[in-house]
Amino acid sequence: MSTAAASRIDLRIFWFLVAAAGIGLSVWVGVDSAAQVTDCEVVMPSHGITTWEQCWSPVHEVFGIWPVVGMAALCASPAALASIMLRNWVSWSVVVAYAALTVVGIVTHSPVLRSLVLAMPLAVIALIIATVQHRHS
């Protein structure tokens, strides 16, 4: 196997690991307490949470599973696409996408979407992978 083919396989693995990390972060948010994504421990009611039991219940029980699934899709799909396409322009687009997700997490008022701030480490890792990919192409 040539070194170019080997490096392409390695990059695919790294992009796949970033996608898996995005899913892992989403699952982590989903099983964490709603108090981590809302201000219900300070102000009650908050974002539809009206009891202390809801405040300390997992996010997926309070808000449903679909916001968590949507977050997982948002965090995993850019890196999965980069793994499939393995083109420089796609890799740089992934960096921009993760940076945009981070900004959405900062400016949004939705409790679950606030957790998109966790896309920032994914953006940094994507930047490193895109830079390596750019240098090896």
C-alpha cells in the first residue's frame, strides 16, 4: 500500500473518531441533568421545568429524546461527511460548520442547543485534521 493511500485511511479514521466524539458528547448531554442546560436550580419555572424533580432529571426525560438525537446528528454529520468525501474543501467546511455550531450554542436561548458549545473542541480537532490533510494532498 502506498503512503498516500495509507494516509487517506488514517485521515478517514480520524474523521470517524471526531464523528463518534460528537455522538458521545450528545449522549453525555442527554443523560446529564436538566440543571446543566437550564437555570432551573436558580429560577423556577425555567424552560418548562416546574418541579425540582424535573430539574434534576436527565435531559432526555425532561425535553424528550429528539433534541438529543438532533444534537447528535448536528455534531456527527460534518465529520462523517468529511470521512466519506476526504476532500480538502469538505474538511475546511467541517471546521466552519463546527465553529458555527459553537456560535449557535453561545447565542441560542434553547436549553439543549446551548450544549452545542461543546462543538468547540470538535472544531479545534477538525482544524488540526484539515491542516494535516491539506499538507498531505
